Amino acid sequence: MLKAHGSWLALLVMALPACGGSDKKAVTGQPGAGQCPPGQYFDGQFCQMQGAQPGAMPGAQPGAQPGAYPTATAPGAPAPTGSPVPVATATAGPTATPLDPAAASAATQLLAPLAQQNAPGAKPVGSAIAGQFQQGQTLEGQVQMQANKCYTVIGVGLPPIQNLDVQLAPFMPIAGLPAAVVAQDQSVGPQAIIGEKGSCYRSVLPMPMKVIVTVSQGSGVAAVQVYEK
């Protein structure tokens, strides 16, 4: 009985090496050389795109520089630009038909009440600029401004003029540069006023100024007067 038992133990010991070993490799979670998708290769750690540079992050686009990542702009930060803030310049359109102020009395007689409201105590300087306008046409006049005087420019257009624009620009701009607009009305309508109700325009130096009158919408008779205080 003991002999039979010893024989069984010997057979068990001989069988252990046969069933304890395995030819399978340990599972590491990494793809093998033949397990990468088409167009990729295994570099020993990751599947890489064909042509990718060594050291590139997995999934990087071919040709991307190692360590190069797209940069983001901080939320609310202004986009970089090399363009300066545009400056309005005096650009005259086709010339309107000039009229004698007396011939445009229907428009000029409306200027005095507007002056009393917007430039009380101011006096007119020179004659009114008046003309018959088609849409987009312009007339220019000149006024000699004195240093530290208070100036208001008032314009009015008769129907069917829908929008009248008035601008002030230096009469003699810097050579080679367009005349920069130093003041202009901010309203939309048949009336245009620069320097209304105490916010008058003041010239630092005595100099001639150009008054530019434009009808941007509609057509008809318009008149503009400069007032000084």
C-alpha cells in the first residue's frame, strides 16, 4: 500500500513541469507590431502615423514638430492686429449747384431759430453756404477761425432731403496727406449741427477751416451757417 502511494506521488511530481509552463506572452496593454491600424507603425510604445517624427505625441498630425501645440487666445483678449484705428478724412463727392443765400431763403430763414436754440448769443460768420443738391453731392465753404473762440455750425435741408452731413477740416492740410476731419455732426436727418448747446468747437490756433456740406440721402436745397461766440 505504501509502495503504491509512493508511485502516485512520483507521477504527480513529474507532471507538474508539463502543466505549469505557458508559451503565451504577458498581456501588457500595448499593441504588437502587427496590431496597428493601416498607415501606422509600432515604435515600441505606441502606434505612430507613417512619416511622424520621433518623439511626437500619439495622434499628432504628420509633420508636426515635437512639443509643438496650438496656442489659444485668452477669453476676452483682443485679437492682435497691426492696423491702426482709421481716421475720418474729408473726401468731397460730386459738386452740388451753388445758390445765392437769397435764392435759398426758404432754407436760410430756418437757420436763425436753430441758432437761438443751439448757440444762444453767437453771431453768424460770413455768408451761408447754400446749394441745390442731388444725393451724394457736396459743397465746400471756408471760415476763418480765431483762437479760443466758440464755433457752432448749423445746417438745414428742405424736403425731400432725408440726411444732411456737415464736416470741419483744415483748409490747408499737410502736404501729401488728405485733410483729416476735426469735427462732424452726429445726427441723422435733414438738420446737421456741430457744437450744439455749449459743446462748441474751439480752434487752438487762428486758422482757416473748410466747411464740407453733403446730402447723403435725398435731394433738394440745403443751407449751412457758421456761428461764433
